[in-house]
Amino acid sequence: MPSYELALVLRQLPRPELISVIKRTAEAIFDKGGIIRKFENLGTRALPFKVSEHGVVHREATHFTITFDTAPTKLSDLKEEFGRDIDIIRRYIFKVEEPEEYKCTLHEEMLPPAYRKDVQELIDIAKRKQKPKYNYNSGLDYYPFQK
């Protein structure tokens, strides 16, 4: 199952109600066959602009991120369920991509430019793009183009 990250923006609630919203969210993920990997509280912050959701204008909200694994077919069900919850202002689900493995090339970068592989490739490309010059031994007694 692929990993996803759920970014939640919850309306400002007292602590007991906030815990019940989080439990509902976690149970929805578990009911769809998901596995929660990480849960992070980002705190209560002022929103950058007024947000109107479910007929109420919000200026402050509590932010959470939940990293979970689930089947891709269950995402639409989760989005629909979170959309119906009146305590959730915004919800975004992102697919977590594995970071690419980079090979350290410091020893190659410390070489003088003429010996670097990428510079040599650029020189080869430039040589291929050079146009052939006029061959003075072509049998013509004159240069056919104006000098």
C-alpha cells in the first residue's frame, strides 16, 4: 500500500472535542483498511485569510498532519467522509514519494573542469554541432561565396 499524508485544518475547539475529532478521523482511516504511521500536531495558528466552511467563517484553526498507508481506491471515500465532517475546515491528501538516492560526486567535482565527465560531454556536443568549413581543395578556382 502506498503512503499518504493527510493535512488537516480543524476549527478551533476545546481539547475534549478536538480529541473526539481526531479519533473520528483515525477511525475513518482504520475502517477503510488504512494504517497510521505518524501523527503530528502543528498547533493552533491564525489562518492567512478568512475561510468560510459549512456556513461559518474561521480566522484561527488547529493544524494536524497524519501519515498513513491505504489502498488508492479508498482515497475518494476518505475525502468524501472528511468533507462531511463539520469540524474539518480543510483537508488535503498528498502521496508521499520516496526520496531519490543520490550518489556523492564530490571527488568528480573537485577535478579541474577539463577532466570532468559532464564538461567533456558538453565539449562532445559542441563538436558535433560544428558546421564543416569550406574546403579550398574542392576543385573550384574561386570561393563561391562572397568574403
